[in-house]
Amino acid sequence: MLSITEQIEISDFLVNIKHLLKQRSKPIRILKQVELDSVGFYNKLDEVLKELGIYDCIDLIKSKPNDFDLYEEIVNRFCHDYFVRLGDLDTPSLKMNLMNYGNNSNHLVDRIKTQNLTSTDGTVLNVYSHGNISNDPIIIVLPTGLPMLIMKPWIEILANEYFVITWETRGMFKSSIKKNLNVQGQLEDLKNIIKFFNLDKVHLFGVCHGANLALHACNEINSKITSASLWHGDFNWNDDSKLTFIQQNMKRLLEMCDNQDDTSALRGLMSNPKSISKLSTDYPIKMLPHIMYPYLTNQIFSNFIELSKDILSTDLKQIVEKVNQKILVVTSSKDTTAHPAGSILLHSYLKKSEFHDRQVGSHISFFEAPKELYSTFSNFYESNFACNLA
């Protein structure tokens, strides 16, 4: 049997892979375990997959082929660790273990409001909102190309006090569309979201790559944006000493993709299933469907590269000098993904900023919405801006 924590973790994982499955051109293959197959486990699992809406996106197979891809390795490794403990359960008990969403009867994806919004150039965006619409609005600017659900813990905790809005990056979830994959296109998206919700004032909550876009927005949409918080920002100051190993690898990848019409070979290199051991050492395996999403298909990867090149190549020094809002800059001395020196330098350039160094805590641990970080945000917001948004 799984503990309540483990039940929530596996239900989250199964919901998290929906985005991934819906974008793939073929189902993900899950290898049956002989001992589980002998007791009819997979017949009962079919019922769970049907209720989750992913039954048609999964093939249960009896022998492992030679062409498993990275995503199949991720899903199989995760499921193998959990399913073996559930083999003797009847169907209702299996559903309870695999579909336990904690204190809520439905998962966030069933409770959050989802809308399609058409941006200025006709691009259709996936826009999400959660919480009481009469509360102060916060717009989360996601890391480029990552699914909304990577911010699930933050969305749920923030929605207790605020009206939370976010959207998924253009070109990443409508893979046939390739329009204005740049900072300006994304700023137009943000302007349309602000207009759609009829917001007079808003706080921007920028994460990783999204911290860059939040800075651009503070400069260009300054009449609407009262304040911003920038979390573990991935900033390029044209100084390799302020880049981690991961950031330097990303920089090299972007350089390698320059002037290449076909980046599929590079995508294949980045999403090689042999990299699963290294990835699962650096990141919790439950997060990998989100983190590796930009490498899912050739089109999605190509769009991700174009978006990333534009946002990371812009000279931030010209922007930060014009930013007048109060900004909270948060990083961690232990962040080996986005170098903390980049956030420290940003703080020194901004006219009105508060700086918080977590001292401990990895880049990926931010996405768990630690209580310490929520308190940091709440104290910053309430002491500076609640009255301005009334």
C-alpha cells in the first residue's frame, strides 16, 4: 500500500503526463511486470487510465523493445517503483491509491478555470485562473515552454489569498503554430491577458526564464504592473562566470542551433534515454515530464530554441535601468541551475529592490512552494503593495 503522500505523488504524476501524452504522435509504451500481470493488475489499471483520460495514450506491452525513448524510460521507471506495491488491490482500492488528490476531491486541473484566449496575432493561448476573482491579482510568468502544472503547489497556496492567473508559452502547446516566438510576442500575450481580465493593477510572479519576461513587462507595461517578484531567475549578463554549468550548456546548445533549419539531431541528443540516470539524480523523477517537455517533439523543441534565444540574448542592462517598480529578487546560494550571481547583479542594478538569498535550497525545490518562500513573498507584498492594488 502507498502512504497518503505517495498516493498524492503518483496521482500528480499521472495527471502531469497528460500534456506530454497529448502532444506525442504515438502512445507511450509501459512494460508490464510479470508478477503483476499474473494477478490481473493491468486489467484493473485500465479502468484508472480511462477515468484519467489517458487510456488511449498508453500501450501496455510484455517485452521491452530496443527503441524506448526518454519519456518512456521516465514513465516506466516511475510506474515500476509504485505499481509493484499495488498488485493485490481490488479495482476500487487501486483507484483510491492512484487517484488520491489529498484534501480535494478533484485534481487542480479539474478545479482551475481554463480558457482559450486569442492574442493580437491570432495565436491561441492556454490561460488559467484560480482563486477568488475579487482578491488582488497575481500573474505567474512561467519558465519558457513549461506546462502550467509545474507551478501547481504555488498556484494552490497563492490562490488562498490572491486571484492567480497564468498562461502557457505560445508555440509550445499548439505545435502547428509558429508565430512571433520572441519577447515582443509574449508581451503582447501578457497585455491581452491583462485586458481580458480587466485588470487595473497586477503583481508579476516571474520564474526562471519567466523572470526575464517579467522585467521586460515592468518596462513596457509599467502602468499596469505595480510590483514583481523574480524567483531563481535565469539571467544572461554576457559573463560566463555568472552562469552555472547547466546555463553554459544551454548557451552552447543555442549557439549550435544558430542557422540550422533542422534541429532534430540536437533534440535527439538532449533527449537520449541514456541520460535518464543523470536527470533523475539532478531532479525528482516526478518533475521530469515537466522539465523535459520542451524536448518532446521536433517542432516543440525548435520553437523552444527560438523563444529561448530571443529572451536570453536581450541586454538586460538597458531594461533594468528603466524599471521603477518595487522588485523582490530571490535566489539561493545552492542553486546550481540558475547562478545566484545573476540575481545578485540584477539587485544591484534595480532602483527599488529587495533581495532574499535562501542560503540553502536547490532551484528545483522552489517549485514545491516551501513555507519559508511563501512567507517571504507575503511579507514583501503586504508591506509594500496591498494598499496600492485596492
